[in-house]
Amino acid sequence: MTSISSPYPFELPAEDRGSSPHTGYTRAHWEAAADGLLHAAWKWATPGRALLDLPGRPSRSGVRSDGLEGYARTFLAAAFRVAGADGKDPHNWLERYADGLGAGTRTAGRDDAESWPLILDHTVFGQPMVESASVAIGLRLTRPWLWDRLDPGTQDRTEEWLRGALRHTPAPNNWYLFPHSVAGFLESVGRGDAETARARQRALDLLEVWYRGEGWYADGDGRAFDHYNGWALHLYPVLDAYLSGDTELATRYGARLSEHLESFSLMFGADGAPLHFGRSLTYRFAAAAAVGMGAVSGHTPLAPGVSRRLISGSLRYFLERGAAADDGLLSLGWHGPHDATLQVYSGPASPYWASKAFVALLAPAEHPLWAATEEPAPSEGADRVLSLPSPGLLVQSTQADGIVRLHNHGSDHARPHEGDSAALSDPHYARLAYSTVTGPTAVENAPDNHLSVRVAGIRSSRFRIHPMGAGHEGDWGWAASWHCPVFPEGSPTMPGLRVESVTVVRGRYELRVHRVLGAPAGSLAEQTGWATDPGGEVRSALHGLHGWAEQEEVRAPQGTAFTRWAVLPRLAAEVEGTVVLVALACLTAGPEAAPLASAVSGVDVDGGTVTVRWTDDGATTRIGFAPLEVTHTR
């Protein structure tokens, strides 16, 4: 029996292409992957086993907090692994975590080699609150084999440490689910009280505020829609209801998860990659956690074979592309190390939130998730277009190359209390489009998929995004938004300057239409396309249809998460007052297609109305800005 050849130093079982024709992965591969990752991480444990001090640059929270993070996040993987095996623990993982629990809580808060840091407000020293949720869930999952065997003193000290999450203020987003998870564990072991009840109710009340429809939550009071939906905002309440047996909560949050998976399941490419979009992307295959949770809980619209195709495809995608370094540790990055993917809170153990994907192991071997034959992922079927008006997103997938693209007209990660600022503009939210095969360029390089207005030579950024609508029908769809361009120098905004943007997609084509209003004299508008490796299989094209005067190729020497060095097409035109600009973009890895110039047979612009005629079938797309109206007729 041969193992799968891979760039990481732990073996997986032989492929099973009979039951898993798409990935070759089975439940045994998931167990082996969990064990391999845990073995590598535990080489860096402190003598008392309370901290896993993984090598690498520390996060802003400091080395001791990072060591707790290593313990907590790997504990989550071990807990899913052992609980899914009904307590069988061939590598004695739980013994190690039990020892670490005793050492870490014995003198919590002391500045020594083993003691865990105390949990305080998110503004002071908040990261331990994040890790408290993983500790609590790990203990809840493994209660018969770990918690129930602890001496009363260790149990009491653990409770006291965990209660710090209930007594301090979380960050104003998914963090409220951390004390919720702690409270759920304490109540499950008979240690609930008014304090735990308040923490749980507060989190559930906020979920109602943040739920925006179509299965999507905002991550806080703003408009941040990203992978936190799956690996936090859906995962925690559904897992809690599943473990508690609370049918009322399971029905409420399970229905939302199922609806979320209707759209989210399309956001994995045929190669298994999730969309490279939003923050904390170093969590990698945690993006599949919602799919696994849906299958385990039964709250999913997906056939079991489709669910396994998605989760195993994602796991395999990263393992085969160097996510685990030569020493077996998950690196800080996407494929391998990549600084631009990271946030300031990322530390050496941060990638181990990927452990959330192992929630799939809660399904036993005979569960349909593992027993059914793999079926194709949604992106492997016919070309698809899906609009999501609530989050303001438009999803486009093409069967010929398996690429999925996300056109962003609603997610911006701007907090309601913040003023518009170019310094706060994040490449992982601010761009017009993202995909499963490309990443955004670095801040210091030319921005990809961006419409900027240059005033006095200073290029604008996109920060706060205001959705204007979205829709789809059959093989085409659209989404629209507006934003006030913000500038890094001088006045942050220009009076009256505004950009309205509409994306219309069909097949591999992206019609990008912008109306610039209030542009000062001497302004220059620029539109860029996708950033790709100039010698790679994935190709980017951009063609001006109306209003654009110049075209060039620009470089991004810092590359993206997918390539060390990238190039991107750029259009430019002088603008003043109100101007309508029309372009056609394309990202493809399929067979050579006809040039973009021949895809459209005619373009008419009459005031605020744009009419585009397509060559292949004679269809007509019409976009009106005042009021907004988008139609497509054959």
C-alpha cells in the first residue's frame, strides 16, 4: 500500500478512488492529517505541557499568549479527533492536554514558563478570550475522557480561568461567541448560573442583529461578510445546539446554516480552493468547517457526497501546496508563508484555527458523509451565476476551468463608528473582485480589480461600500454599489466625488460599468483587472469598451498569495464632472478563447444608460443609473 506523495512530512493512507473519485480522501485521511499536524506541533510544548511555543514571529499579543494559542487551537483538533472516535485515543492526546490544563491554570496570570495569561478586555489583552472558546469546546467534546477524570482542584481552577471570558468585554463582532461557548461548556458540566445565562443570551441577541438574510451574518454592526460566517458565526451556535440537544436552537440556527450553504458551497473551485477573500485567510481549510458542521448536524442542502468532496478537496488543496512546512507545522500564509495574507493578530499558532475543519470527524465512519460516494462540487457543474443581495455579492463559476469568482459590492469591513480613511482600506475587502486562483496585490503595489480616481496625482482607494442591488436569472447576473473615493494624502474625500459601479457577468465575461460623478478637472480614472503570473496557466484580460483612452500592463513585484510576481492590465482616461466608463474583463484558465474585443458587437451610451450587444447570441444588456435598472434580453 503506497502513501500519497506530498510535500509535508507525515503519511496519509493510500487513495481510495472508488468511494472518493474526486479527491481520493476518506475519513482515515482526515484522522491521519489531524494526527500528523498534532505530532508536529507537540514537539514545541513546554515541559509542563501548558503552552505550545511554535517557532516564528510573535503576534502583537506576545509570546505567552501565542503559546496558549498553540495549546488551545491544537486541542480543538485533538478533541474532534478523539470524540469522533468515541474516546479512542491511540496517541494519548488527551493525557497531554489534561497535564497542560493543570499546569496552565495552577498560577494563571503569573509571568512564568507555564502559566496561562488571564482573560481581560479585548482592548487590554484580549487574545486569551479567543482561545478560551477552543479550550471550552475541547473540554465539552471530550468530557468523559478528560474533564470527568480531572481532580476537583483542577476543575475549579479551570472554571475560574474560563470565567474571565464572561466577565470581560469581547471585541464587537464574532468574539461574543467565545463567552457563549465558555458558558455552554460550564452549563454542560453543571456549573451554570446567571453569569453563564447572560453571556449566552447576549451572544444570541447579537446574532439576531447581525443576521442579514440569505444565510449570511455580518461580522459585527458593519458590513463585513467573509469566511467568519462559516468558521465562527454559524459553527459555534450550531455546534452548541448539536452538543446540547436543544431542538429549538438547532432548528433556528440550523436553518440559517443550511441556507448559507446554498450559496457558500459554490465558493470552492474545482481544485478545492476556497475563495481568497476577507481576513484571517491563514486559517485555510477551516473554510470548510461550515460544510462539515452542516453534514454532521443534518442542516445542509448538500448531498453527503458533495459535502465530502468540498471538505476533502479543501484539505487536500492546502496539504499538497505546502501549507505544512518541512517540519510539519502549518505556516503563516496561504499555500506556504505569505506575509500579505496576515493580520497583526496573527502569530505562529494562528493557522491552527484550521482545526475547525475537523468537526467533520464528529460524523462516525458509517455516517453518509463518509459512506456515500463523492459527487462533483457545485463549481464542477455547468457555468453558474448567483447573486446575493443581502451581503451584496455576486458569484460566478465556469466549468471549463473550475474557477470561481466573487464580485464584491457589499462587504467592506468598515466599522460604523469609523470615518472614511484610505489608511483603513483593506485589499482583502476593497477590491471589486476575488477568486479561487488569484489573490489581491499588496498595498504597496498597483491595486488589482480596482476603479480609482487620481486627483493631483494621488490615487483613491475604495473603503466603505454601499450596495445598490443585485440579481440573477439563468446564465447571467449583476450586482451594483457606490462608494466615495478616499485619498491617503490631503483631504480624505473630495466634495461631490462619487463612483457608482455595476458588474454584469455571463459565462467567463465580466462587464464592468462605472459612473464617476463630480470628478474635479484634471482627474484621471483607472480601472485594473486580475493580477496573475505572466507565465502561468491563469490568464487575465481587460478591454475598454467606452470612455477609456489608454491601456497598459503594470507590475506587482510583491506578487500575490498565488505567485511571487504578478502583472495586471490597466485602463486609464481623463475625467471631469460626470463620466460613464465601460470595460470587459475576463479571468480564465480554460482553452484559448476569442479576444475580448470580439465578444461585444456594440456599445451605446446615452446619458446615464449603457446598452451592450453581445456577439455570440445577439443578447442585449442595458444598465440605467438614474434610477438603477439592469436588464438582459435575448
